[in-house]
Amino acid sequence: MIRLLKKLIPETHPFRLLYHRIRSWLAAMNAGFPARKLFVIGVTGTDGKTTTVAMISHILHVAGIKVGAVSTAFYEINGIRTVNPTQKTSVGASVLQAFLNRLLREKCTHAVIETSSHGLLQGRLAGIKPDIATVTNTSAEHLDYHGTMENYIGAKSMLFKTVKPDGIKVLNSDDSSYQTFLQIASGRSVSYSPANQIKNPEASPLSCRATFAIDGNNMAVNLNIPGNFNLYNALCAVTVAAKAGVDPEFSCSALKSFKGAGGRMERIDAGQDFEVYVDFTVTPASYEHTLSAARKIAGNNRILVLTGSCGDRMPEKRPLVGAICASEADIVAVTNEDPYTEDPEKIIDEVMSGIPADFPKFIGRADFLKSQNAPKRFCVRISDRLEALRFLFSQAKKGDVVLLCGKGSDVTMMTDVGQIPWNEREIAKRELDMFLEHP
């Protein structure tokens, strides 16, 4: 009966949202409102949430604070991390409340929670009033669900509306949503500005570094993870940690030992002479950041990107993804990602539609091999993701950067017949091992 009603009633219909909110409040009541006994930090945004949650949790842990965290990619308790098998940014209310109770049993005093617009609108954080709430950035995403950017920002705003009266909103003053979140009455506001506070950023295949200007002081930040965009996440994390009582200079130093969030610009090394990174790149904005980071690493060498787009989600972003990849990469392999109930070939068609007409295109490996003089820059359509990945490895040369975008730390692929196993990090490592044995 419930499945039938879900098909008949739109996801954002007031009755369906009320159903979710009642269930969430019942879950909180049944669990005994564990969040009331914790110092709660909520993190939202379009891109960078998972890494920022991981950074905040890491800083607090290094500072000697007993802390737990939940994100799209993982659960973490006092520095011990396990995979989040649901792959959901905001886990179900019952799961979340049970996790918070587990934190109490483990003697944790702090909780860091990644929150999505879906989860906020559906009230999955019922009974949870954050002491600190922060936002990484906002750009167009999930508009298939929310309808408009205004509705999307409105859903994000719900996190800040639930902040405790004496709580703190940590806002990105460079972001277009800044004024909207600033005007929310709950708590007091503190801002950070990547444009003004991050000085002299530098990148390498293994790391990035910069100087943070905080409260009139310059602090060195060295991250042992690649991608200059991670400096934005780090600045947010340091600002949040400061409001949780951790000295910013200590936080900057603590980030030296941060090892990443898993599947976020994660380097895969099998001894090959080119770079391979797995990243959960899904929005046009994140593609721009990731490809920019890759260019800094590649220098005059080439960028090879594996791309696609998720089914049942915002088809209007697919041509944008194709256009960005064609603009910034040298070799683009368009493939399957998570089609859900959509036709995978149709999704690929829409990504390909954004690639300029004068950008050379091939339909499969065989079509490419027929060409007498392969162009320096081109796109190839290979529906089978494993074959597309293998093709890019076969084309990579010394010093090139291969980006495997879209799956990140996921361990499954969502299809019309349900979930199928797909761990891109493990598959990439296995294929590189085989490639090096039999080039």
C-alpha cells in the first residue's frame, strides 16, 4: 500500500512531506532525543560537504574531543571510520537517531552531521538543534526534486532555522546564498571568505597548501590530499572548529595528518607513470573545480576524464557536464554512471549533446582505432563503464592525469534492475595492476 501511494503522490507533496516528518519525530522520540546530549555541528552545501565533515571531525579528534560523524561516504566514531552503505547524504531518521545514541554509548560529546536538501525538507533532522551550522557553497542541483533554485536554497535554509538560540551560523560570504542565510534569525552569524582568506595556493599530485588569513594572523596550511578546492573546505572546517573551541592555528596544524574523505580526489597508485584520481564529481560546478585542480597537477601534460550523469536527476545539467569536460580535458570518455530507471543510452546522448560539433567524436574503441591519424583532443562514447575506464588507461602517457568522475566512494551502481556491485577505487586499482602486467 505504501509503495502504491509513493508512486501516486509526488515526493514534495505536503502530505508526503508530513508523513516523513511524523516518522522522523517518532524516531527521535523513540530514541530519547539523543542530540540534546551532544554538541551538534550540521554541514550543508552543494559540493564539498563530505570532505568538510571529515575535516571537522578530524580536527576535533586530534584536539582530544570525543566525536562522531556521519556523511554520504562514511560513519566515524573517535577516528575509526566505516563505509556508509546507504550512500545517502542524510541517512534515514531512525538510522541517524540510532547512530547518535551509539555516540553517547561511546562517550562522545560532539557529532558532525552532513545534511542534504532532501533530508532537511523531509525533516530527517527532527529533534536535532545544531550548536553550529555551516554551508560550503551552493549551485544548481536537485532541481528535479525542488523545482526551482529558490526552493533548493529554501530547503538548505532549514538547517539554519533550527540552530539553537545561542548557536552559530558559519556562512560563506563569497557564495550567492550568503544574504539569504544571513537574514535567518536563529543564532548569530560568523562568515568566512575563501576569496579573501586563502593566500598563495599551490598544488601537487599529492597535496596542496596555502596561507590562511584568520583574525589578522597568517597560518600555513598543508593538506596531504590533492585539489586546491579542498583548501575551501579546510577554511570552512577551521572556522567551524574555532567556534567549537579549537584554536585556528592548532586546526591548521592538525590538517597535516588528514588523509581525505575517501573517493574525493582520491589518488590511485599502482606504480603507473601517470596520475589516476577517483572523485565524486557530479555537478557542473564540481567538474569545473576538479578539472581546474587536474590542470594544475598535469601542467603541460594531458587530462583524460571519465564522465557521465546520474539518471532520474536534473537532465538539464548533462549537456553542461559534457561542455565543461570538452573545454577543459584532452580526452573525454562518456559512459554509464547511475542510470536508475532511465535509459543509459539516452543519458549519454544528453551528455554528448553538450560537446561542441567541432570536437572529434568516436563511437566506441573500435571506431577510434579505425582512425588513421588520431586527433590530439577527442571524445569517445563507451557505454560500458569498465571498458571506458580501460580505454583511458590505454591512452594515458607519462605525466598525464586520469580523472574518474561520478562514483567516488560508492560501492554500487544504481540501475533499473536495482543495485549492482561497483567499487570504482578497487576496480581502478585492479585494472591498473593488470595494465602494468600486460600493457
